[in-house]
Amino acid sequence: MKRLAIIGCSILALTACKNENKETEAENMDTQESVAMQEVEQEWQELFNGEDLQGWKAYNKDSISSQWKVENGVIAFEPSAEERESSENLITEDEFENFEMSFEWKISEGGNSGVMWAVQEDEKYAEPYLTGPEIQVLDNQKHPDAKNGPNRTAGALYDMVPPSEDATKPAGEWNKETIYINHEENKGWVELNGTRVTEFPVHGEEWEEMVKNSKFSEWEGFGTNRSGHIALQDHDDKVWYRNIKIKEL
């Protein structure tokens, strides 16, 4: 009987030890997953804090126009009904070279806008698009530019690479987009509403050939810089942006 009791106690002790080890392993895994998630979150930085335009500035101007507003966690552009002397583009205060940018956009009916990178702020360039390549933001159904070819539609590398399909939602609805630019890999791509729609090189002979075959072929300074500001375009139409964040690569 004593021997059986000793064996029974040993089995119980061994079972308890195994259970304790499993609990410890589970706790360690939870801790590792939590740390990994925190590290992923720390890689991203907000370009828009949801409250004001801190971190942004007007392109080639001293102050941001009142046509750009922050409402309910959204950057809203509402062009003045009066005649305007010039466009009012927004650019980041910081410059970026290799990055992944995630954001949401909503365009008005028949509207047009765009997101540019590698923008050079200089008085000799009146507009950001004179230096910065653009990913098109557009109402594909009702804006006339969509009829000028697929490389003018939403998600296109404007006038150079068309999207593989129209993954947009109708005007007035939110679209989720990611722009990836990496000069180390010589790779760029656009994901729109969960679909990879556009891929392209970002420098070198193939890039130069694309520029040569576009409307930008004789634009001095276009697409020649790897680093620069990110711009939100004023194209005379209402447009909204939110949840803008970036991860430097």
C-alpha cells in the first residue's frame, strides 16, 4: 500500500509539473506575441494625429489655407467657391525615401486628387507634381480624366502605369490604400482595398523609360529625387483623407 501511495504521489507531482510547464510556456508565448505586436506598432508613425494639421505645411506658402480642415478625425479639402489665385497643396514637414504609407481616402462625385512622393519644395516648381510622382485619386466613373486611359484612373502611377483592375469604391465611400516605395529593392507598388493593383520600379533605366514615354518627359526635375515630401493634392475638388500613417523601411 505504501508503495502504491508513493507511486500515486509521484504521478500527481509529475502531472502538476507538466501542467505548470505548459502554463509557463503559454505565458511566455503570450509575452512574446505581445512584444512582437508592440514592435510592429512602433514601426508605424502617424502622419495625421486626427486632431489638427501638425506635421503638415502648405506647399511653397507660409500658412495652410482654411480650405484644408480637420473634422471628426478627417482631413477635408473644400475648395473655395470664389476664384482662386493658386492651388493649395499640403505636404509633410518631414521628407521620406523608403517607406510604406497606409491611409484612407474618399473623393467627391466627379472629383480628382492625388498623393505624391519625393516632392521638392522650391519656388521654381509651382506645383508638387512637377517633381513628385503621383498615385491617382479619382472618381473613375464621372471624372473625365478616367476616359484618357487607364493610367489616369485611381491607383495608377499617374500617366505611367495603369492599375491591373478598378478596385475603387464609388465616390463618397472610403477607400483603403497602401503605397510602398523602396529604392533599396527598386520596387514600388499600390494596394487598393486589399488588392495589389500597381507595381513599378522606382529608379534606373526602366523608370527613366517610363518617364520618357509619359507627359513628364521634358519636365526638368520630375522623378529624379529619391527623397522628398509627401503631398496631398488640391485639384479643385472636394476630397477627404484619414488614418494616415507611415513606416520607414
